[in-house]
Amino acid sequence: MLRTIREAGRSRFGAALVVAIAVVLSAGAASAGVIAGPVLTSNDSGWIDSGLGFTATVNSTLISFTFQNQGLADTVVLVDPLGNILDQVATAAGVSSNTVTVNWSLTPGSNYYLLQTTANNGRWTAWGLAAPFNAEIALTDTGDWSNNGLASANFGIGGAAGDGTIEWADFNNVTTASSSVPEPASFILVLPFAAAVLFRASRKRFVRNE
């Protein structure tokens, strides 16, 4: 297949074919979304775990975030509502604004919490607005706090039970990406053009050999 494409690419029609195939493949390229969040102005005190809650809306991947902290070593975890740790990453001491790159898969319709787990290491600010969203995830809580474990039932949400948007905790620039595979129908659209190019190329070779 690659040899055929290379041979076809020697003509201007072959070059056009390569471009058409590239366009179809690019339809499956990843798209990324960023939830920036506000500047975090205050240090937390008395809390062990804190962070954000969100729901994945499509098949996607959490690819990075900026962890705003008080400079202690920490472990950032991705957990489900029962407190099961799905992914985690250690962060070093001495970096109070730490951009962390990860590759954590998210399933559409599933709820997640992105949390720091070292006591008295979080940063926060007042929020009180609607929870934002991007093309891959929708925040449900912008400020979750717990001293009793990672399960959502243990959160003193936003300082008041049942309201998770009073404050914003710990994380900015939450970046996610989704990707899709080109459907078979997309390749079918290219096939007639490909056949015409290959026919023309073979016809030219036949004429030259006469």
C-alpha cells in the first residue's frame, strides 16, 4: 500500500491523492480543551485532600494541569466517587506552580475527582460562579475538601454541603483531549478518486511502453 502511494505520488495526480488521504486522516486528529480557572490567592489550612470534581462528556484523556500549592511534596490523584485511585502522580517540593503532564483516560458519563493529598498544601480562592466546561469534561465541583478520605461522601464540598462552587481549589489550566477514528465512509469517499489516479498512472506507463 505504501509503495503504491509512493508511485502514485510521482505525478501531480498522485500528489493530489496523497493530499486527499491526509485530509481524511486529519479528521481523526485530536482536539484539546483547556479550563483555565482563576488565580488562587489563599493557602488552605486544616485540610488533607482538596481539588476539583468533573464529569467526562466524551472519550478523552486528561493530558495536563497546573498544580498550585504551598511548596510541599504531594501526590495528585484521580479518583472515582467511591475514592478508588485510578491514576496518580508525585509532585516535588519547592515548585508552587507546577505544570504536570499526564496521560489519564476518561470515560464518557463517568465522574472523577482531581485531588492533592498532602495536608496543608493546597491553594484556593473564592469562586461562586457556574462550574465551567470544555469539549471533553464539565466541572461539577470547583472546590472539594476532605479530612476523612477520598470518597465524595467525605467532602465538605465548597465549604457547604451540596454546593461545590463556592471556592476554587488547587488546579488551573486543566487540559483534556479527545480523538476520533475516521469512519469507513470517509475512506469510501476517497476510493473513486484513488482508482482514477491509479488508472491514469497505469495508462501512462502502458503508453510509454508501447
